[in-house]
Amino acid sequence: MAYSTVQQVRIEDTTQAGTMFYVSVLRYLNRAVEDVLSAVGYGYAENLEARDLALFVVHVDIDYVAPVSLGTDIDITVTPTVDDSTITFDATGRADGEAVFRATEVRVAASLSEKESRAVPTALADGLAAYAD
């Protein structure tokens, strides 16, 4: 089952016509990814540095589906997929049950000290599996 979190649309997130700014969708996506990582014990503040692990963003794709109004709660669901040294986070933002955006973020696991890619730790992959399809 996908991970889910809610963000409320603020004045800085959208135009008067309801078009979300790209940077706002990126912020929502990043917060949701941080939340799911924390939920499985790999939050940035808690212990990524202690584990010599970085998760660098290497690709992002965003599709707008529908306008959204100021003050609307957006339910963001995130489904992670782990493949060796990468994690793909597929996200959908919904307002009142209807999709308003879809986004994909790909992160590569790397050693902070060596700055080289590495396999996604087994414990992280296992934790994320709880939110996979």
C-alpha cells in the first residue's frame, strides 16, 4: 500500500487560475519522500550521515492533471520501487479524490564519503517494500 501524506495549497503554490508552480510540486514531492524515508527509519535528520548514505536526485518528471484552489488539501501518495542502487518514487497528488498532479523522482544511493554509487541498503529496501505495489 502506498505511503500517504497531506499538504495544503498555499498562496505561494498556485496561480489565481489554479495552476501549481513546478517548484511547489517539487517541494511537495520532496517532503513526501522525506516522510516515507523517515517512516522506514532512514530519515535525513536521524541517520543517513551515520550510515554513510546519500540519496541523490538524478531525475524528476512532473505532469499537471488539473487545477487546484488555494486552501485545498492535497493527498499525496508515494509508491517506491527499489532497483539495485536506485529508488524510484512515483507520486500522485489528489484533491477531493481527483488527480491534480503526477510525479516521478529517481534517486541513486551513494556513499557520502566516497561519492560513488552503492547498493540500496537491504534494510531500507525491505522497509520501502511495505509501500510498494
